[in-house]
Amino acid sequence: MACTVIIPVEQDASPHIELYDSGAMRHTSPYKPDFISYTPLLPPVFLNTANQQLFPAVGTGTLTIWVPNLGTKSEPALHNALHTLSIAYTPMSLEALDQEGYHANIGLGHLDIVSPEGERVGQILVHCAVYTKSSMHLSLQTLPSSYPL
């Protein structure tokens, strides 16, 4: 399962793309300013994608992201995230969220993310969904309602 959210960010007005992905093992992001703690990786660590392509992670730390939450936004801190320069979006690992104590509930047209304390920190609405089945997992991709179809 994967769920995509495009969020305009106030700091630089450029959109940040987040992909909530059940197949990702770690949070990764190309947006270095979103890390509130950061340690360079020397040498870089190479990650392997599903299509066997390698790309480097050049740093690690705590990442903050903006998560839509019923008309507001939450900003959870995600630990042990990797900084990558070779991707254009932020894959958010549902597996890593689970390991940090978060819960992901999928249904009724949205993905809810609940903190370890039981507080909902995100509700991502599905406006347009494309389901694909592969031998590995079921993928759900969502597009914002303003996306031209």
C-alpha cells in the first residue's frame, strides 16, 4: 500500500511530496532543511529500490514532516530517517512508523496515522486512487483533488 500527498511548504513555497509506503523499510527524504537533527554519513550508505536500482543516503537524523489532519497539519518527528539526494519525494515508511509505536488505519477513503499516545496525528484523504497488484504488495496511490485527470 502506498498513499501520496503533495503539500506546499511555507518555508520555500515549493511542494513537498510524501509517499506513505508499506513497502519502505526506512523514512527517506531529499529535503535536508526538514531534518531537525542531522549527521552526515561518510561514506554514504547505498539503498536498493524495488527495481534493484542503487542510490546513496548521505545523512541521517530526525525528520519532521507536515501531515494533513482534518483541515489542520501535524508535524511528527520521525527518527533514524535517511537524507537522499537521488529521489524527488519523501517515502514515509509505515513499517518504521509501526516500530516507533504509531498505528496506521486504512479505510473509508482515508489513511489515519495515530501516535503512540493514541492521538490522531494525520488523516490523509484519498481523492483519486489507482490500485495496482504486484507479486510483492498492493499499491494505493492518491492524487490531490486539484490534480488534472
